[in-house]
Amino acid sequence: MSSLTLIVAATLTNGIGQSSRLPWRLPREMAYFARVTTTAPEGTANAVIMGRNTWESIPPKFRPLKGRLNIVVSSNPEYLKGSSDVQTSETQTASTSISAHTNIQDAISHGSSHKENIATPAEHRCFIIGGASIYKAALEPATASDSLAAASITDRILMTRILSPAFEDCDVFFPEFRDLKGKDGAFLWSQASHEELEAWVGSEVPRGTQKEKGVEYEFQMWTLKR
Ligand code: FOL
């Protein structure tokens, strides 16, 4: 059992993508993503779990995401076999390794079962970085047997909320999570304070509405109530 953090940038209507890419280009927001997903104590590294479409959406010069254990999930084993840059067998360098899995549970257990050695440092945190179907699986209720919940628990969402413009042409969406309720009828997710966000990230995070290239956004953290 390991805990998972979802990291996402989404519009007010949960738009996350358009035509297989991010609808915006926000260097400082992307720098936050890179910092948060990379930061780990010396001798450890974080894992980033992603679906095949998200892997392909990362510019080739940035993939695998450096300094992180990259785990790619595809339900099509042929893709994993045939691809030149995602291989079925694990490929590793000192700071980065890639492994491919045909289901999310395997990907999670791969990420969390990593034992420290020279090639692969011990895993610190495990991030789900998308896309829509992987996020959806990660947010399935813990009762569903065929879900991520069986292998792990998603208990944190690092949400960059894109406030404006609306980016109405999005064609891929993050699942709505704010209205999810438990058996007792209480909301499952609640927004943490900015102080809690900074404490978890381990360094300062810009507070309030950020403006970059005409886009307004805010860094948020949500946690699963228990
Ligand atoms: N979460 C947040 N907050 N913002 C995002 O843009 C985001 N994107 C994804 C998942 N969660 C996110 C998926 N898409 C790269 C590109 C696309 C992508 C994720 C990462 C990427 O190239 N990252 C590089 C930084 C490149 C740069 O500095 O411009 C990295 O090293 O992380």
C-alpha cells in the first residue's frame, strides 16, 4: 500500500488538454511541475506514472523526465514492444529509468517496490501525471476492485487551477472530484491551506493568483479526508 499524488493543471471546467497537447504554454507553471515532481531527499527519487498519450505529448528532448523514475502505462502491449523509446524491459541511467506496464496496478507496484541500488535510487514520492483515463482510474472509489485503489491510495491532488481565460476548446478533462462523497454523505476531498501546500512541497510556493502570458492561475492542494 502506497500513497499517490495526482498533479494536474486544469481549467475551471476541468479542461486539461486539446488536440493531444496542453492548451497553454506556461514556463513558470511547468517549472513548478518539474520542481515538485523532482524534489526528493538525496539518495532517493520520485516516480512519475503516466499513460501512453501523455508520454507521447512530452517533447522528445524532455523525455524521459529527468531525475525521476518514468513509468508508462499502455493497455496495448504491442505499443510497448514496438516503440523505440519506451521498452518493455527497463532502461536506466543514474538518475532516470523508464519502465512500461500494461496496467496501472503493475505500474504502481513497480514504482513502490523499487529497492535502492546504484542504478535506481529508492523511491520517495509517486506522482500520477495523467492523462484523463489514468487520472480517472486513480480517483475511482476504494471499493472498486478493478482500480488503482486496490494497489494504492490517491490521497493528494496538486491542482493548478487555470482561472482565465476559459480555454473552451479543451477536448480532454480531469474528473470532477470536489463533489465526490463518502458513504456518510460527507465530501471526500477538501482544499488544504497554502501553508500545508508549502509544508508538503518543502519550499515556498507563490500564493494567490499568478499571471503569466495573459493566463491567470492558482496553485492549490486538495487532500482526501480520512
Ligand atoms: N501538472 C501541472 N501542474 N502542470 C502541467 O503542465 C502538467 N502537465 C502534465 C501533467 N501534470 C501537470 C503532463 N504534460 C512536460 C511536458 C508535458 C507534460 C508534463 C511535463 C515536460 O516537458 N516537463 C519537463 C519540463 C520542461 C520545461 O522546463 O519546459 C520536466 O522536466 O518536467
